[in-house]
Amino acid sequence: MTRIPSLRLFAAGATLVVAGLAVPLTSAVADEPTPAPSGAATVSVTVPTATPTASATPSPSTGSQGGGSNGGSSTTGGSSSGTSGTRGSTGGSSSTESGGGTTGPVEPTIGKTPSTTAEQASVDKTAYDAGDTITVSFSGFTPNEKVQLVLYSDPVLIGNFPADAAGTLTQSFQLPSDLPAGAHTVQLTGWESKKVASASIVVASAATAAAPDVQGVPVWAWWIGGALLAVLAAFGTWWLIRTMRAPAPEASAA
């Protein structure tokens, strides 16, 4: 009766030992390849590793460009967006200057002849000598606008001068020293108002201008000299007549 429990204990211990050894042996057997049957050909199969396609994984450059166009946070995309914004701003400015911007007044074109519909301007006198200073004036221009001043017959631009706050221009200038004798016109034209005013003047001829002072002798000296000559001529005539009427002297007796 005592042997039976001992045998049971020995069997249980042997079973545990065998089970403990069976576990690593099972793993080792599972890791080892199953031997091919004798006489059968061995076939090896290599499974390629899957690689991402171009559509699945975008390249760095594509991602950078996409970020720039879609407002992403990539550096390249931000730079492109900034450049695009700058060009857009510049384009808008050009459009404003060419289309919506206003240009300033343009200087009037100088005609070959003075205007026939000009208003009447005033001058300090109507007769001048070449080289004299003349003053011309006219009211009616736009306040503070530029006024073109031209001297005819042959058009000569004297200059452009600003009108005052009341739209009046009073300007003095010197006539050219070689200005031909005869009638001339001083014409004023406003840059903004396009209003035209003119005044006619007469320039004396060279002979007339030299008459008051011939060879440096003033006019009053010529008048005095002429009077003296007239007196001397009268006295000489009287003396000649008196001499002719005087009686002849009588002859003395022998």
C-alpha cells in the first residue's frame, strides 16, 4: 500500500519534467525549417519590401510648393507668397498712376501767329524802343496758375510766370535788343484756364530811335543852334541891304 503513493509521486514529477523540457523543444522545432521530403526540389521565394509610390509620399519640393500656394507654413511657400503679394501691390500702384491718377497742367502750345480771340491785356505804354522794359498785366486767370508769356511777330517765349491768388499777372520783361521795328503782340496764356489775353505794341525804327541824339548832340542844342543861325542870317541880310543902299562918296575938287 505504501508503494502506490510513491509511484504516483514519481510519475507526477516525471510528467512535470517532461512537460518542462517539451516547451523549449517545441519552440526550437517550430523555429527550425521543415525539412523537405527527400528527392523534392527546394524553392526559395523572396517577398519584396513594399516601397511608397510618388503619389503616396510627396517629395519635399512638392510639399514646399503646395505650402506656398495654399498658405502653408513652409519657408519656401511663405517666400513665394510674399513675393506674390509685393507684385500685386506694385501692379495696383501702376494702375492708379496710369488710369486713376491725375496729371498736372501742361504748358500751352505756342502758335505761329497770335490768337485772334484773345482778351485785352494792358501794357504800361504802347510805343517802345528795342531793348526797353515793358510791363504787361491781365486779371482773370485761375488763382496761382502758371501763365505763358510769348512775344510776336516771330514767336519768342519770354517765360512762364505764376498768377497771384486773385488770378492776376503783372509781369515786366525786357524787349530783345534786336527786335525789328513795327507792330508786335504780347500774348498771355493760362496753363489751366487756357484763357488767352494779348496787347499790341509798337517798336520804333532804328532811325527814329537815333534821331533824339545824333552823334551825341541833344535835341535842345540843335534848336538853339538853329535859332542862332537864323539870327545871323537875318543880320547878314540886313547888313547887305544897308550897304547896297548907302550913297557913294563925292569926289573932291581939284
